[in-house]
Amino acid sequence: MVRGERLDIREKIKKAENYLKFYFSYALNYPLIYPKEVNFQMTNRCTLQCKMCNIWKLPKRGRELSVKEMKRILDEVKNWENTKYVSFVGGEALIKMRETLELIKYASSLGFHTNLVSNATLLNESICKKLVDAGLERIALSLDGAKRDTHDFIRGKGNFDQVLKAANFLIDLKKYHNLKVDFTTVVMSYNFKELVDLYFLAKKVGVDQWFLQAVVLDNTFKNFDYSSPLWIRGKDLEELKDIINQLVYLKLKDKKFIYNSIEYLKAIPKYFELKKNFRLGKCMAGYFTLNIDPYGNISICNYGPNTNIVGKSVSEAWKSKKFKKTRFLIKNCKTPCMMLCYQRFSLPELMKIFFRGD
């Protein structure tokens, strides 16, 4: 056995060990391990008013976190053994361009892998280069239609061309930098018939992965209006099932390109069919990811702990009694949800991680 193979086995053992800690953390309702990722929601403000999103409607609730405060949080989190990823999201994070660039650079200097989610409206060739030069390792661009008219109807006129233009700038930078470029798609009534075409468009453009997210009717998880025009229903459900079967076939042929698991893909029609009775499985919200809103609050799906960490220890908040209560509430959550931000897994999947390196 060569040295590289020994290291690979050690990495797999460590990865499986960490996932076991997550599993038993869930069982014990106490974090035996720190989260894999910290998400900074830079702002609720956005450059678009997408049909499936209401984040841009949220009222401003005071002063947004300063760069200094976010750096303080990163300085503390860098000591967490398992936390390797830092993401910057919105709204549209690049509304705070200077701050986002500075934080990407700082997080990278601390050894974190950095990720940005963007609607591409503010991405020109110069900004793309600045992001990569700052140390950005992964960027996900929102693409919600294989046709210009579909995407622009959902997100806004001219955005389809802007997304593809930004993707081309970024993919060109991949020749010289360690960068991954992805597309993300929200599955809804307006675009589900184009999902297979979206797969092939993403392939043609040359992105690294494609992420699918079933539409959430309300980002605050308070209002589930199944009469919404976003919802897939009636005869369209049969067509959706056929389209998902085609995506499963494509996933089996090319396992890495579609990010979602086969289980997730197969669950999408059930999500739309069962409505409020849908359940995906154990939810790891409160274990895998730490989300910090623009004002320094930690809150998960409106369950709590509603703790503000400005000037306070993030580690203490993570292990606090308030957070323990929140995790218990999430365990008993009955909300129909297919959010990608929280992974779900079982013990058999740990075996896949170890033996196949997923």
C-alpha cells in the first residue's frame, strides 16, 4: 500500500467517524461535534424580486453585522476541528460587494473552503476575477429555466443572459484557479417541464454540478398556500414523475453531476403530491450547519434559538440550553420540507461514505 492510499483510507475513516458523531448527536439531542459549515447571510436585500422568494420583502431590523464582527466569529470558528466550509448568501450577498470580498479573503487566509451563492446580476468579468483572487473556491449561480423566457419570467428580464455570461467568465477562470462553478434550480410549476433540458444546458455550459431544490412556498415556513401558482398539481404530477425518472437515469449514468441523491430526486413528486403530509426523513438542522442572519441572530426555520451572537461566544451558543431546546423542536418538526441546506442521512449511508468515498 502506497502512502497516498494510506492517507485516503485515513480520510475516509475520519469522515465516517464525523458522520457517526453527527448521527449520535441527533440521537442524544446534543452536539458531539461542531457543524461542517457556517453560513453568513450577508443581507436580506436583493437585486431581483423572484416569484418564489419573499426574502427581499423582509423588513430591515437594525444594523447588519460589521466585517469586524464577522471576522471575530471566523476567528473563533477556525478552532472548531470539523468546520471546514464558510458560505456567503443573501438576499444577494454581492450587494455588499466590498464586505463580501474582504470576508472571502479573510476566511481563505484562515484555511476555510469558501462558497458564494449569487443571482449573477452584479457579476461582470472584473468582479469574477476579484472573487477568485480573494480565494473563492466555489460559486453557485441560480438558473431556473432552460429557455430565456422561462427564467426571465421567474427572476427578471435579462437575467438569463446575465447568468450564462457570468458562468462563462467564471469557467474561463477555472483554467488558472482552483474554482468550482455550479448551477442551482428551484423546481416549480413554471419550469419543471424544462428540467431535462436544463441538465443538458448545464452540461453544455460546462459547470461542475447542478443542484435541484423543490420550491418552498414561504421562506419563513409560516404560510403554506397550496393553491399557489408555484405548486405542481393535478395532471402535471404524472408528467413530473416521468421527468424525474429521466433525471434519475441521467444521475445513474453520471453520478457526480447532479448533486442531489437519487432518493431526493424520487421524493420530489411525493413532496408536491402529499403536500402537508410529506416527510423526507431525519433532519439535521442544528447539527450540520450554523446559519447566521444579517443581524447576528442564529435561528433555524423559526424554531429558535433566536440567539444573537454579536460580541458573544459562538461556541457557547452552539452548546447552549436554548439551542438544545431548538434541536428537540426540530426533531419533532412536522413541516413538509425538501431544503438542501440541511442534509439527512442514515447509518447505511455512512457505509457508502467509507467504502465509496461519496
